[in-house]
Amino acid sequence: MPTKDPLADLSPLSFLQMFVTQSIKLSGSASGAVRAEAIEYLGLTASSCLELYARNQMQLPERMNREQYADLIVYIKNAIGGEFRSVSAGPGVVHVENRRCPFGTRVQDAPELCRTTASVFGGIAARNFGYAKVELKRRIALRDDRCEVCIYTDREIAEGQMGDEYVSEGETIVSRQALADVRTRVAEKMAHALCPAGRKQDAHTRPSIVAESRAMREILRAVEQVAPTRASVLISGETGVGKEVIARAVHTLSPRSPRPFLAVNCGAVPHNLIETTLFGHEKGAFTGAHSLHRGLFERADQGTLFLDEIDSLPLFSQAKLLRVLQEGEYERVGGGQTHHVDVRVVAAANKSIESLVDAGQFRSDLYYRLNVVPIYIPPLRERPEDVAGLVHSLLAALARRHDGPLKSLSDRAWGQVMGHAWPGNVR
């Protein structure tokens, strides 16, 4: 009697209904770290069972080569409804892609499902080759046209590549999520900088940034690297993506954190007042100037000045801004005395400054002076992993504010949350 294929009864829809529902509920009742660990644990646990079954069906030898490994993981994924195939790759790399997700478009409601694929692929590779790094290059869950996965089985070749690492230690597979701890490091550094010595800080009130997506964790890693330097930073992205939050993180993690952090929206200041806002004015400089006014640069000395909507700065003010950036000196409106200042500038724009430069509406020399370290924050619709983290954060904040129990969203509400385009982004 032929052996019944156990995977034949594993309907993609039934698996989706069971696992996606539970993982989405978990998203609403657990922290990002706990959720990621649970999903990864599921994948690693399933990987050994799936490998054993596929080996028996495919009659593979005890020690597989990389070509056989590629055939095995393709077989497993296609058995539950995928459309995977191997793609030619160099030595030490297995490259596969998928045109149809077993979970259909509903995987976009739970992009964390992709971590199960990474941990299944990584767990099997680590057991057979001792080491693996899995990079999810493209994902249908993130609305790419296909899934594309690279599994690096050679540690030297994997060096410098993005991905989650898996290492075999005896019969145990140890995993290290790519950039998983950068969010914790940034939160701890911000807490240390903002919390006076000797004062305990409640875990719920510690400063934090929701960073479930790889894009946001890459941004936090860039913040860690650039914050201790004197380099100017230009943050770009749509309105509401959190540009000022990142600017504050740059300041807080820098040696300037004890000094002021001042912010101004250049687009909200009338053009005839922008220079006095930035550089101040002397008494009697113009009608109504009844006293001396110290501008933002003077008040932010030794600290950080955040210039939001820098693309709105008029041309006649850009030359003065360039001078203070290059020489550290300026003059108040109506005054002839040169003042010296040491201010780090973090600027932000929600329009393409390159196009403004091409149109002659923004000075190219000022743009290159501001754009020493560029940081781009994608809109929320392009990083759905962060949506669940934001929902959890807001629900927890509401529970604390109203002194009530932590609540979670229904399945229907989760579907609406994950399907919304969020035109206002995080704001």
C-alpha cells in the first residue's frame, strides 16, 4: 500500500487560517522581540520534520551537497502550494525564487510569516553545512512581484551580506536575527542619555522607536554610526514618517545630548522672518524689533538644530545658512558683529531636493553640505512589519493611560489595519 503523502493534506488555506490568525493575535499581545522569537522557533522546529520527510520522499543521501539542498527546500515549499525554483548562483550560495506564495495575497496581512521560510531554510542548511545566512531579497508579503531568497552556506562569502544567521551547535541550531538587537541598543543608549544618573526608569516610559522592519533597523544602525560624529545629516521621506524622531535619536546618541536640541519647520515660518528666526536680530533692526532676539543657531550652540522642510527655505536665506555651516559664523539681522557658533545641523525634506537643485530653486553647494549622511525613511505602506509594532505600542499606551487591561484587535480589525494604505504614515 503506498504511503500517503502527509503534506498533501496540508492545505495552504488551512495552514494560513491557523497560523496567520495566531501570529496576528500574537502581534497584538506580545512585544516585537517575543513575536519574532516565537515565529522563528516555529520555523526551526518545523524544519527538522520537513527535512526528514522530504529526504525520505526524495531518497537523498545522508550528506547533501548544495544542489541537493536546493532541490529539497524547493520540494518542501512547493508541496504546500508554492511555485519555487532554483536560480543559478555562485559557489557557496543557494538562490531560489517563488512566483506564487502558498498563502496567497493574504500573506500581506502578516509579513512576519516570511521569517518561517528563513528559519526553515536556515535550519536545514545549518544542520547540513554547519552555517547559513538567509537573505530575503524580495518578498510577495511586501508587495514585490516575487519572493527571492539567497542562502549563503560559506561564512566567508556571507560576510558583508544582509540576512539572518544560523549555526549548528551539536544538535541545536542557534540563530541570530540580522540587526535584531539594534533597536534595543538604541533604546538603551537613549535611556542612558535622557535619564539622570541614579534615577530608575520604568520600562514602559523608556524612549523607544518601533523598528520591526529591516528598513527601520537599517536606519537605526545608521543613526548609531553617524551620531558620534560631527557630520550633517539629511533625512528624507513623506510627511509623518518620523523624521524628527530620527533627528532626536541622532542628537540623543551624540556627545551633544546634554546640550539643546531645537527644531524648526522652515515651511511654517514666513519668508520675511526666516533669517531672524535662525540668526536673531538686533534691537531696532526693523519696525517692531524692540529688543535683541537670539536666533535658533545661537540658542542651539554646542547642541543640535533640526531644520525640517529645508526644501522650503528661500534662496536668499540659503547663502547665510551655507556660511554658518561652513565657517560656523553668522551675523544677526541689523547687526554688523560676527558671532561664532558650534551647531550640528540635521535637516529634513519631504520633497526631492535634487529636483529643486536642477530647477535652480535650491543651491547645489548647500545641498551637498547638508547631504553628508543621507537617511531615507520609507512610507509606512512599504514597511508593513512596523504596523503591528505600532498597533501594539499604541494599545499598550492606551491601557496605561486609562489604567485598564491590555487589549488586542479582532481578526477583522487586523485585516483592516494591515490593508490600509496609511497616507498619514506614523503620524
